[in-house]
Amino acid sequence: MFITFEGVEGAGKSTAIRGVAASLEARGAKVLLTREPGGSGLGRELRRLLLGTSMDLDPLAELCLFLADRAQHVARIIRPALARGEIVLCDRYADSTIAYQGFARGLDVERLVTLNDIATGSLVPDLTLVLDLPVEEGLARVAARRADAGADEEGRIDAETVSFHEAVRRGFHRIAADEPGRVRLIDSRPPKETVLAACLAEIDRPGLFSA
Ligand code: T5A
């Protein structure tokens, strides 16, 4: 089974995905927890470039780097894990490209759908959980985490304008409305335990999880 977690910055994806992994492992499932960008060796190099560079990346060049990360990740990490019967939990995947490079950067969404299809060899998640909250709440969580860690640098994409992140959120809402069978919106404003329980309730929907 292949489950992806999506949402705006600071929505709580990484927090929820760790809780879901622990819960599924406690039931005896073999779980691969991975992420984009950065889920493969090549991806870790690309992540450093994509999120850390101070270069002015052209949107098309940025897109190609995300797609290269995804192609390598699917071919070398995700598909082999699925073939071994593992549950793959992935922090961001193809929907992030639609929301960020499409809705927020303004690249053509239909073309992005085609390019995602090529990069993934048509691998579509069984379930996608979009953790949803107002962007300013998510950005405030990221800023608080950064302050706790004593770091002062924002990531290249975190540092985009609020209206950019609002467009990302609208993108995720559109994806959820267009594909209600695969994509579920989870309210991520409540405490972490409540958000985790909502994620697990979606995963436990009849017919999806049978480990
Ligand atoms: N990107 C990615 C694209 O543009 N195109 C693409 O195709 C892809 C794949 C990735 C960036 O790349 C972009 C999107 C991103 O900008 P990243 O560092 O992986 O960068 O960024 P995020 O995925 O956004 O990760 P974040 O860590 O910023 O957000 P998360 O994972 O959603 O949030 P999390 O769990 O780390 O939580 C943030 C803070 O909030 C607290 C946590 O403890 C933490 O301190 N928190 C809560 N607080 C209160 N209540 C809750 N329910 C909470 N849940 C978590």
C-alpha cells in the first residue's frame, strides 16, 4: 500500500507520518517511511540544491529537479519496497508538484499531470492525506520550530510570500475536490494526537488496510 501525506508548510505532515508509521508497525506491518525531495541518494543531493540554494532557480528548472528526484525515488526506493509487500508512507509526492509548481508558480497544471505520470511510471498513491490548516498557522509553527532550534535561516520555499502559500493551499483543496476517492482533507489545527487519530481513521477505512 502506498500512502502520501501532503499539505502547506508546517501542516504537521512529518509529525503525523511518524505517528502513523509507529501505529502500523505496532500492528506488525513492515513500513517504509520516506519523503520528497530527498528519499534517495540522488534525492538528498537534489534536496540540498532545491531547498538550500540561494540561486534564483527558474520555475522550469526547479520543476525538472523535483521530477528527477521523484523518478529516482519511485524507481529505486518506492517500487522495490512495494514489491517486498511493505507499506510506503511518503512525506510529499506528485500532488506537491501540482500545488507548488502549478497553482503557486503558475506552470500549466495539465502538463504537470503528464510529467508526473512520466516521472512516476504512473504510480498513483492508494491514499493521500492532505493536512490542512490556514497558511499563517503553518508558517508560525515552522517559525517557532526554527526559533526553538536556534536557526535563523528560512528555506528557499518556506520564505515565499503568504499569497504564494495561499495558492498552494487552494491547489491542495482543488486536488481533494477533484479526487475524493484517493484524497482526504484532514483538519490539522487540533492537537497532534487528534490529527494522528484522524489520519489513522482514514487508513482504517474498510477496504484499504488489511495488514
Ligand atoms: N516541494 C516539494 C515542491 O515545491 N514541489 C514538490 O514536488 C515537492 C515534493 C519541501 C519543500 O519542497 C516543496 C514543498 C516544500 O516547500 P520540507 O522541508 O520537506 O520542504 O518542508 P515541509 O514538507 O513543508 O516540512 P515542514 O517540516 O515544514 O512541515 P510539516 O512536515 O508539515 O510539519 P511538522 O510535522 O514538521 O510540524 C511543524 C511544527 O509544528 C508542530 C511540530 O512539532 C513542528 O514543530 N506541530 C504541531 N503543533 C501544534 N499542533 C499540531 N497538530 C502540530 N503538528 C505539528
